[in-house]
Amino acid sequence: MCYHMSSKDEQPTSAPDVTTSPVVVPVTDVPAGVRVHHFDELSEQTQHALATVSHSGRLDIDPTATRLSRGDVVVFTEYFRVQ
Amino acid sequence: MSQSYVIVGDGIAGASAAETLREEEPDADITIITDEGEPLYNRILIKEFAKGKLPEAPISIHDESWYDDRDVDLVLNTLVTDIDPDAHTLTAHDGTEYEYDKLLLAIGGTPTQLPVENSDAEGIHHFWTFQDARDIKEHIEQADNSVVIGAGLLGIDLAAITAAQGVEGKYLMRGKAWWRYALSQDGAEIIHNALRERNVEPVFDSGVDHFEMDDDGVVTAAIDPNGDRYPADFVGIAIGLNFNTEILGGTDIEYDTGIYVDEYMRTNHDDIFAAGDITEFHDVILGERAQNGAWGSAKEQGTIAAKNMVDYGSAEFRWVSSYSITHFDFPFLSFGHPTLGDESVEAKYSDTEWRRLAIKDGKIVGGVLIGDLSPQTKYKKLMREQVDVSGQLDTLVKQDFQLEDLEGAAAEQ
């Protein structure tokens, strides 16, 4: 999968929630405190990434171009938690 | 002197307008008036709550501190009953008068009632607000059998709720297919099969003639126009929305089923704008008036309206909406205006994969994708840019369609 560079300094960083593409995993339970997005709330770009996600669960999207954050849940064909 | 903005309605259109107004006009007076008893919540997630899959908390988007933090005056439980455009005033049900310099009407709609005998029986639900969802959830969890009426995008939410709650159901439809104005029999059959797998049986050429109820006024069955009886202690109805235009009576604000606005969300009054479900907007892509109830469209309309309330002509509403269904293990997405057009093209690729595009004057004006949403971006781009795809319709529905497959001017996209 693609390796993302920092958009500011072109150097790889180690902060995975900032510089790597989100990974989604199916979940069945949603705790009260999490942020939940319906698929229709997402940008066309993020929707495309979700609709074409591979078995690895990694979204093919620039992490700075999506509003998804670690811990969020997305309602799509099933519930996915963003890792 | 600071401007005074009043927004009627705290759905996503009204709330996004308030947020934009505050960004654009830090010193303005901003008031939101809503007849609901709670601040903005996520209307497209309440079905998940009613299914029993989501707790209440994530459904709420704003608590009252959101408004306090932005110095927005939120007025709950208040129904606006009268508008005086000349005086620039609104009157609420309790007689309170509100003055405005610029007004935004984001007043949405109310579920259409089924005009049949006993349609007000206890146990018959409409589905629009968060409170409706709470009532539905509480009831369906106790129900034994159900009937759902309304073969469209809202009706299928009710059918999915009954399925998710493990309640056997009949889904009564007037024609021979679910959402027959947008889907062919091939496409609809994918949905029908998914419903059957979840113990919800579509019943075609049906509908409701009347309901039966017991001595306590509780619904017991739906009787369709053929005389067939469907026992049900839960009934869900979603046959459309009546847009809340009654407060326009006595004004000369132009409206039909919704409020007429231009591409800047302005009505025929310079100081009155509208946004969200309630608008019949000038769709610059379609070239005619249109209505759209999708979440993203309403949010964008609220933002655009606010910008033009501050500086008219500064932002145009140019948008291809989409609406997805997330009830099944295959994805479903409609975009644009799939029920319009003068021709269409469709293809079925498997038992759970199908596409249809609606074409008007040689251009895509909408579509439905089932099973594979990956072409969405390409089709929306062609629609947004009003590309003439005449003579290339079969190319459009190739399973692995790429924009490069198009020939002539269309290939330049």
C-alpha cells in the first residue's frame, strides 16, 4: 500500500493517525461516546475510498483529505471503525 | 449597526447556514427558531437508532453549548406561524414577534398522511424526526408483525428497521417494483431479494384501502385494495413529505410544492432566502427547477444561502446530490435526479450488481448504482460538467467503465 509523506516537509513521519491512510475494520458495537458518520456525510473522495477498500481495510486516500479520524465509526454496508 | 439574521429551522440546512453566517459576520445577531424540542441531530442516522444498532448519543450533532459558543440564539419548541415580509417580522405560535434584516426559511417538511380509514390508529407510525425514531424503536421492539407502506427511499428505512428488529413484515407497494420511477424490474429485484432474506415480504400491486383496529383504537391489520388482509401490530408509513409552506400564506413569497429560489437560494424577496428540503431551486445543471432532500444537498444549500445573505451573488448552488442505502450487505447509491430524463441505459452484472443512468438531452442527469459504487465519481463528473454522451450510452455502462473509453468531445473530460 502507498506510503504517505508529510505534505509539509516531504519527510516521512511516525504519527500514524496523521500521515498514514486510515484503516477500517468492521465492528458490531458502537459505544455512546464515539463520533459516527453516515456514508452520505462523507466527501466523494472518502466515499470512493470506502467503496473500493481492499481486504486489508486500508483506505486509498490522503489522510489529510478526509474528515475521518481514529476511533470514528462509519455506517456503510456494515459498521466500520477507523483505526 | 450589526445585521440581524433569523433562521427558521434547525436541521442541517439551518445549522450550516448559522455556522457560515457566524464565520462571515462575526458581529451579526443570529437567531435560530425551531419547533422541535432539541438542537440539531443527525437525521440520516436516526434509522440506525431505530434499528437498535446505535445508541442515542452519537445521533446528536449539536448540544446547546454549540450555539452559546457561537453567540447564536437558539429558540426551541417554537412554531413560526406568520411572516410579514414588508415589516421584516415573524410571529410565533405564542405571539412573540421577531424582527430580521435577512431571513432564511429552512422549514423542511412533514410526513404525508395516508388518507384512508383508521390511519390515525395507535400503532401507525410516520418516520421523520428523532422523536419518531424513538417511538418506532420502543414499539417495534414489542411488535409481532408489521406492515410497511411507501415504496421509496424513506419506506425502505422502515422496512429495514422491522427487519433489523427481527419482526416479520409485509411491504405493500402499489406497483410491481420498489422505487419503480428510478429502478427497472431487474434493479428492483435485487432489493426485493434482500428484503425477503430479512423476512420482509414485498407485496406488489397492493397498498392500503383501510386499517382495522381493536376497541382500544390500536391497529390490528391493513386491508389492501384487493381485499387482502395483512395482520400487523406495527405499521410504518412513508409516502412522502408535505413541505411546510403553510406559513407562506398571506405573503407573496413564490412557492409551489416548495419555495422558489434562484441558484443563490434567494426567494422573490431580496431579504428572504430558503434552503434544504423546502426549496424548489434553480438547478443550474439540470436547467430547470428541482427539489432534493439529501443531507449533503441541504447542508450545501444552507452554506450557499448564508454566503448570499451576506453578499448576494457571491456563491452559486451547483451540486450533484447523492443518497445511499446502507441496510444491506451490498451498497446502493442514487445520485442526481434518477427519476427524470428522456431516456436511460442500464446493465446488470450479477445478482447484486446493477446500474442505471438517466439521460436528458444527451447528458447524464442521475443514476442508481447497486453493488459497485466505484463509478460514482466518473458519472458525477460527467453530470456536473454536462458532457454530451449521446451515442455512447452502452459504453457508459461497461462494467469497468473509464472516462477514457468515451469518444469525441466527451473524451476530453
